[in-house]
Amino acid sequence: MIKTTFTRRSILATGSGLALALALTACGGNVAGTSPAADASKFPAGPVTLTIGADPGGSTDLIGRALAENASGPLGAPIPVVNKPGANGALATKEVGAAKADGQTLVILNASLFAITPLAVSAGETVKIEDYEVITGISQDDYVLVSNASSGMKTMDDLTKAGKKFNFATTGVGTGSQLAQALLFKQAKIDGTDVPFDGGSPAMTALLGNQVDLATIQLAEAMPQIKAGKLNPIVVFSKERNQYLPDTPTAVEAGYDVPVSQFRAVAAPKGTPEAVVTKLRESFKKAFESEPYKAFNKQNLFTPAEIDGDQVAKDWSANAAKYKELTTKYGVDLGSGK
Amino acid sequence: MDFLAPVINGFGVVLEPMNLLYCLIGVVIGMLIGVLPGLGPAATIAILLPLTYGVEPVTAIIMLSGIFYGAQYGGTITSVLLRLPGEASSVVTVFDGFALARQGRAGTALGIAAIGSFFGGTVAIIGLTLLAPIVAGFALDFGPPEYTALAMLGILLVATVSNGSKLKSIIAASLGLLLATVGRDTFTGEARFTFDNLSLADGLDFVPIAMGIFGLGEILYNLEERHNKVQAPAKVANVWPSRKDLKESSGAIGRGSLLGFFLGILPGGGATIASLAAYAMEKKRAKNPERFGRGAVEGVAAPESANNAAATSSFIPLLTLGIPANATMAIIFGALLIQGVTPGPQLVQNDPELFWGVVNSMYIGNILLLIMSIPLVGVFVKILRVRAAILAPITVLITLIGVYTINNSIFDIWLVIVFGLLGYLMKKFGFEPGPLVLAFVLGSLLEENLRRSLLVFGGDAAGFVTRPISGILLLVFVVVMLLPLLQKAFRKVRTTAPAVEARHHEKEKV
């Protein structure tokens, strides 16, 4: 198995340009170095690849890169970041799940992929948290329900009393944005039409242009417009109030059972030796404590959620069950693809 | 003079040696990645982001934006020389650019493209300087119904850009529309034509399709041709565009720049539609439209000016509204946040030095690019002197590596090969590849926005006509569709009484 990988890489490397050749042979050498069995004392044996299932530039990518930069020192090995976008991250996540369990290949997990996406797509396209060794939780990225300031809608009361039908923009099918709004409006008995957009930025643009009445987007994206007074924050969907938006109530406070946040974690394939996981945990812990990383979280309005890996797996499974129960209870259907 | 003071201050910022150096580094990197097929500006900027942590925000953004517009210059080179469009916005450049290269006039094509890009970029920067806050509102008025109308117009224009049989163009375009439906349904999560393959869940990517159909398909076709007749390597003459070429393309450059500026402000497919519309407009205006696709300089000048103008004007929504218009802008948005600068409606007031520094750096960057690209044209054109037996395998290799680097995906390499075979067969049987690729790009834009509009309207399609912008766009759509019939009618009139002026007038409307 190791042998074949090595040969294939070497052939590819010889055929390609000089720079690529150097990069890949270096890589091939490391793979060979770990044989015959993954030995925890020799970890890390060369660069530890961090796979990100999203395009460069998004929140997941920014978090991954900030972590990689600050954890590679404590780990004593470079942590190159590789983007493999596709299927909301399921592609990269599945690929790392099937990689050799030696700690050399890691992936950033998005909670929505495990707890929310399965409510919208077919079983073959989903992933299970049990198939991963979660190293540590990373942070929490909150969703906020916003209206265009010109509409005058500022609170949940304004919405329920308006007695009209609302078009609400979501960041896509099977996302936290869609789930949170669908559940909220069902519980508040507000008549709404779900209008999916391809991500947060187009959804916000549509709201700013009054193409839709409401939208739920990630806080970092909405904040500049909230500060400029163009958007009114109505509720945040986190369990507790968000530190960056302390005056906005949570949906739970407003009386609705809709706790939805985007959590992220870093994971290795199932079966990674305990000693390797511990070493990785320690390195990421040091990264979390570093000043540049703390400043990064603040700038991007992420709330640290540096929860122990085993707890992450439990929390996410519980969330998945809770969302399933809520959608059944309120008759919310995220998609017909499941 | 209150208005001019911050603008002039901005020039002061750019002319600091550190900023000039970073501007130069940015445009050089941009041009290089533009030449390499595959690796796009978005990925490059994301990878280089950490390098900018240590410098001033304005310096960082000057470099990152240099990468972005530098890539637009570089991307033309592979479109013209190797028929490999790196981005959707340079697909139409391929038609005449590559035809010119085969006639030994690659230098002319590249020179005109560089001049057109410079002019388009400059027009857009002046527009950005003077009009940014006013035109920004225009982007917000473009909702799903307007995009639907724009995509319909775009698909109609696709039929006019190709030469050859109309029926075959329509067949190719239909295939493109069909390919656009592959992937997870963005409204219901339903898997469409994915055959349970996760790599297809997000649908097919533009780059592997364009590179396969244009690049690999062309190479395969040429290999076959060489068996039939010995083809001498293209002679390379006139590296510099002649005065006649410049004169012929000056109008196209001007019109392309203006069109590109306005369409570039729209989030989403602005630059692609701009280049397509600019090309179609030139072809419609031309006295001999049949020259297009066979090496018309205007066919290179118009789309290249348009896509560069669009690239520059796509900064307007970001810097004035805080809305990223495309993937690259989204990353620059992230870069600004990391620097502690919040892009949004208050940026111009709160950070005038940053705003004007970045805007003015584009003037300098465009001049740098023009100075660099004109002499480099001669160097790049020498590529064509390499024998096909050597050039072809190298091109294939670069293409496959380039495609792999985008998503780090082996699957994409297979896509290039499959679409390469398709491109070869299409060419062999006389189908134009252009309509397929363009319809593919516009197809998903049309479908998503049509469905989104109907959701917003509550199922009532009358909204398309009653909203002013979408109504006007649909009217233009109808006019363009009926134009051939009208022209026929006028031609009949002309046989009895010359009605040249009336006919001319009719064309102006488009």
C-alpha cells in the first residue's frame, strides 16, 4: 500500500515540472519513512497535511490556515494546507477518513456536514462523526438573522406582528442558515418562503438590494453592514449571546427552540494511535494559546470552542439527533434529496 | 477641490517605495499565474495571504489586487497561443486570438490584447475614481430576475458569436446547458446526474471543460491534420500591431471598456457576460461579420478590454458596499479583515488613504503591466516556433498539471481527457466548441436565478416584465431575436430604395 503510493508519486513527479517534482518526491520520501508500522514515537514523520474541504478564502479555509501556521512550530513539522472543495466538504472529509491512520493527514470538520446536511441530501453523500478521531474542537461561528434597515423590522415581535409573508434568503440547501430560519419561522408561525443562494455573500447582497425580506448569514459577513446601520440584527442562533453582538438576543431567549451554530473541529482518521492524537492535541492547544491566533479569532469574530475531541463527537451526535427531532416535530423539510 | 485632495493623497501613498515594490511584485506574480493554465488568482492570493500579515494594510491590498488584474493580462497569452482559456471571461478571446496566431500574427493579437487590457483597465479605474459611490447602488438593483434576463440575453448572444451552421451551434449550446444541470440541485439537495459520485456533487467545473474542449481537443485534431498535410510551424511576423490594426481595433477597445466597466460591477458572472457581449456587439457592428472567428483584431480587442475593465470595476462593490463580487474579491475581503480594516459602506470615509491608495495603485500597476507585456510578447510568441511534436505533449502536460492544482483532484484530470475527446470529435464533425462552453457557464446562472425569481415572486412570472431593469433587458432580448427578420425586411426595402441609414440606426440599438 505504502509502496504503491510511493511509486505512483515518483512516476508523476518525474514527469512533471521541476518545482512540482521536488515537492512530490519530498512527499513520497516521507510516506516511505513511516513504514513499516505507524510508530507514535517517530511522529511527526515529515509534513502533516491539513485538508480543507472548501475553496481558498472562506471561513473554513482561513481557520485552517491560521491553525496550521501556529501549530506547526509546537508540532515540530510543517503543516501544509491542501484545499479539496466539493460536496460541502464531504469529498475531502471522506477522503481523509479513508487515509492511513498515522496522524500525517488531518481534516477540518464542519459540524453542519454531520448534523444538518444529512437532512437535505441522500445517505450516500453523508459522513458520520464516528468514523473520525476528533483531535479538538476549534471555534464557533454564529448565524444572525438580519433585515434590511429600511424595512424597520428590528425584533421578533415586529416580524410576528407584521402579519405578512416573508421571503427569506438562506446560504444554501442543507446549511445552518436554512435550518435555523425554517425552524424559527415554523415555531413563530410566520409565513415564509425559503430562497436559497450560493453562500453568504450573494444572500446578503440580495437583502441589501431589497430582493428578499430577511436573511440568515454568518456574523463576520453581516457585521460590517450591521455597524454601518444598513442591516438590523434580529436574533442570533447561538445558545448564549454572542460576545461581538452583546445587545442582540438569542432565538432561545426570544422563546424559540432553535440553537444552531457552525462548529469546527480538526480530526484524523479513525484508529490513529492514542500517543499521536495526544501529541497533536498538545500542539493545537499551544496554537490556541498563541497571541496571533487569538487576534485572528477576534478579527474574524469567531468564538473559541476549543472543546476536547471526545466531547466534540458527543456534542455533534447529540445535535444531529436534536435537529432531526425538531424537523420532524415541526414538519420542516430541508430538501427532497434525502 | 475637496474631492481631489484625498485622490492626490492616494498617489502619495502609492509612490512610497515600499508600495511601488509590492505593486510590481503583485503584477509580476499575477502575470505568471495567468500564463500557467489552472492556478487562478483566487487560489494564489489565498496562498500568499500570510505573506501580507507583516505589512501595512494598504501595501498588502496593493499587492493582492496587482495579482488579480495581472492575471487578466497573463490569461490572454495562453488563450491566443495555445487555445487554453484559463477563465470563463477569456473564452471568446480564443476564437480570433488563436486564428490570428495560426496566421503568424500572434504578436498582433497579444499586442492588441495588452493595449486593450491597459485601456479597459484605465477606463475602469477612472470610472472607479469618479463614479464608484454612484454606480455602486446599481449592483444592488440587480436581483434574481435581472440576472435571469441577463443570462437569457447571454445565451441568445452565444448563437451569434459562432460561425458555421446555426443548427450545429444550437446543438452544441444545448449540450452545454445540459452539462450545467449536473450536480446537487441547489434548491432541493437532489442529486442530478451524479451517478453517486461525490466529485460530481458540486457539478462540473468550468476549467476542465474549457481546457479539454479547446486545449486538448485542438491538439488531438492537429495531430490528425498533420498526417494529412505537413504543416509548417506558424511563421511569426509583425510582433507589433500595425497602425492599421490599432485603427481597426480602437473603436472596439473603447466600446468594450465601457461595457466591461458597467457589467463588471454586477456580482457573479459580470466579466464573462461583459466579454461575450463585447464580442457579439463588435460582430454585429462589423461590415463583414464573417471575418470574426477567422482572425479579426476587433475580436481580440473588444473582449480583452471588456474583461479587464470588468476585473477592475468588480472592486467597486467591495470597496464601497462591502460586497465581494467574485471569489477573488471574497479573499481580498478576508485579507482586509485580517488587517483590521472592515470593508463596507464606511471604508471611503474611515480609511481614505487605503481606498485611494489601492485605487491609484491600479493606474501604476496597469502601466507596469503594459511596459512588461509589450516586450514579453516577442518572447512568448517564440513558443509557436517550437515544433508541434514537442509543443503538443508539453502543452498537454501543463494543462493536466494546471487542472490538478485547482482542486487537487485527479477526477478533474479525467474530465479534461473526456472533454478533450469530445472537443476533438466536435471539431472533426464541424461543431463549434464555443457555444457549448459559453452555454455551460450561462446555464447554471439562468437556472438558479429563474427558480430564485419565481420563489421571490411567489410563482407569478409577470414580475419579470414589471421590474424596470429586467423588463428592459427582456425587451433587448426580443429585439435581438427579431433583428435578423427586421434586417431581411429592410434588405427588401433597400432593393427599391436605399435605406442604409435606417438599417444602421437599427443596429445601434443593440
